[in-house]
Amino acid sequence: MKPTLRPPRTPMRRRFALLAAAALVCGSAMLARMAVPLPLVVAEARAAESAAVQSGAAADTRPDIVKRGEYLARAGDCVACHTAPRGRLFAGGLAMETPFGTLYSPNITPDAQYGIGTWSEDAFFRMMRTGITPEGKLLYPAMPIAQYTKVTREDSDAIFAYLKSVEPVREANHKHTLRFPFNQRKLLYGWRTLYFREGEFKPDPTRSVEWNRGAYLVEGLGHCTMCHTKINMLGGSSQSEQFAGGLIPVQNWYAPSLTSDKDGGLGDWSIKDIVDLLQAGISDRGAVYGPMAEVTYHSLQYMTDEDAKAMAAYLKTLPDNRGRKSGPSAATNTNVFALGEKIYADKCALCHGAKGEGKLQHYPPLAANQSIEMDSAVNPIRIVLNGGFPPGTRRNPEPYGMPPFAQELNDTEAAAVVTYIRTAWGNHGKPVTAREVNELRKAPLH
């Protein structure tokens, strides 16, 4: 869509981190599962994240276990939840709005009074493995305990060593404000019975070392299922629906299925396309926006080539290979289609092409784009209304962006252009209504 926008040379224009033509979108750590507003990362947190990669920086003399722990903490995207807007690194205090009330992330700096300064390696590992604090409190599943339980003792010790090395912050933890009965921690025993299975990741001996490494990262520290799996009224998910996609509560973004090529899927993606999307935030198949942009910015851009390829190799084995949507495009009201075509020609074709072919890599193709054709129209509606930039990454430091059209298009016009891109050029998406647009127009800019 026109005009071309280029953000200033900053890590990310986070206010506009929204989703359009990507095939992957998810969330970060607690943010992902429990629908947390995207935080504005403070300058010192950004500096801490990027210090290790600054050219000409002094040699890193920290112990190897600390450097490895920093890498693993990035893989787990710990900073996204444990650093509040304008807050100190890992000092917690991030307000996380959930369907059950508000949770606040805890201080995990080595402060003895409010952080983890008095914890031992054993206590930290027990928390990772069991989801229970040294004081015996059950952790709410905003913390990805069902995924972190898979982390090995060696990796847990490395993460702990890194967290113990950061600056301690004497900042008290906020009290959660959950509605009754969700404020009764005893009820978590029931949730754990249904949805928590304690135990370290077990490699599949029939698979390659690379596949198992990817599975460990995706299922464990990466906790990708927290977004890419539909959750129920209890905040849990069915094992049979793992990676099948779902709406992220409160944030109102849709995390595409990674299993079905009919609703996202990676069946015909190359390993390179997946690696590019994970590390750079853009690929020949699309770009990341919304909650997935947070994950790429904080976490995935720092993954080594080997680990990114391992994750891609594992993800490639998830699709059910039953093929993409086929047959005739969905029937669309002639007047609506004509209006959408006119708006597209005026506002979109300059960047995305007259026939939706796009201009790689900065302007994703809209024709034959799985994320445009998905049953859920949430993501394309939001990007038309709110625009956005992919994250600024080491491989794509100056991302191109798309302007918002919420002020230019009314609900009927926005619905028409989204309907057009979902049904033109052989796309198999369904039409959308002005009412759907209006509901998302009122959604917070997470």
C-alpha cells in the first residue's frame, strides 16, 4: 500500500508492530499466551540486548556459562515479559491483561529482597521443571511452564548464571489483580491436572540431531504453541490441537496454523524462507508483524544459523500435507468487489502490484498468500486499518512499512478492499463485513 514508509534508524517502530501478509505470527513468553499489550522497550533494555553484537565492542570476558545463558534467555524471550515499559532490565512489573484479570511479571534480577538473589541453581531448576517457586507457590500459566518444563538442567543452570550476572534492581513486585475465582491459586492444581505434563524434552531416536534440536527449541524455550494453539475458557489447550492456530485473547491477533496448509501452514515453504522470516522478519513469503514481530525482535534474530535451520527443519514436518485451498474463489457481491478493486488500485497497487504480485522482499505478495486466505480475516483487517513495520533486525535494520488507513477508509470501504484481496487473483478467502471491521477498529493497538 502507498506510500512507502521508512522508519528512522531505530531497532523497531513498535507502536505500529502489526500483522499483514505473514504466514507466522505469535507472541512472546507470557505476552504470547495471556494476551499482553506489547511493551515499549526502554533504551537500557535495548542496549543490553544489543551490546554483545555491537561492532568494535570490547571483548566479552564473561564466563562461557553466562554467555550461553544470555543466548538461551533470548531463545526463551525472557526480556519481553520481565521488562516493563520504561522499566529496568528484568525488573518485572509488566502489566499483562488477560481474560481473567491483570497479572504482573516478577522481578528476576539478582536482588536479594525482591528478585532471585537468594535462589540457588536447584531452586531455579525446580521452578523451570515444576512451575513452583521456592516458596511453594504455583505459577500462573502466563509463565510458559508447560513448555519450560522441557528445558534441560544444563540449560537451566546457564540461564540462571546469566540472570545472576545482570544488575540487581531493588523494585518490589506488583500484586496481581485477578477476578474471583481466578485469584485462588489452589485452582491451579486443577489446571495442572488437565494441561501440565512435567518432564524434560526427550529426543526422538528416529529423527536427526538437527530435527531434535529444532523440536527442543520450538516446543521448549521458544514456547511457540502458546500462540499457535487455540486456548479454551480455562486458558488451556488440547494436545490434539497443537500448532493448529488460534486467536490470541485480548490482543485480537490470529496466530496461523503451522499444521494445515489450508489455513497458513508451511508445507510449500523452503527452509530458507522459514529461516529468513525467523531471523530477519521478512522473506519471499511475507513479513512478521504484531506479536510475532516482538518475538523476532527480542529473540529470533539472535538465533545462530544452525539453530534457526534446526527450528525450520522441525517446523517443516508439522504440516499435514493435505494441500492448500482449491476450487473456485468465494462468491463476492459484485458491488463490494468493484469498490474494493477501486480502492486497491488507488491505495495498494503501487507497492503490492496490480495483480497482487508484490515486490520482494519488502512488499509481500497478496496473490496466493496463505495468510490472506485464512478462514480468519482478523490479521488483514488490522493491517489495513493500522498499518505497520516489521521489526528492525540485524539482517533487516531498516524495514519498509505500510501506512494506516483507518482514518481514510470507513468500515464499508475497508471491508471492501480486504474482501477484494481475499478473493481476487484466485485467492480463496471469504468476504468480510463492515461489522467485522468495526469490531477490530475498536481493538487496542497491541
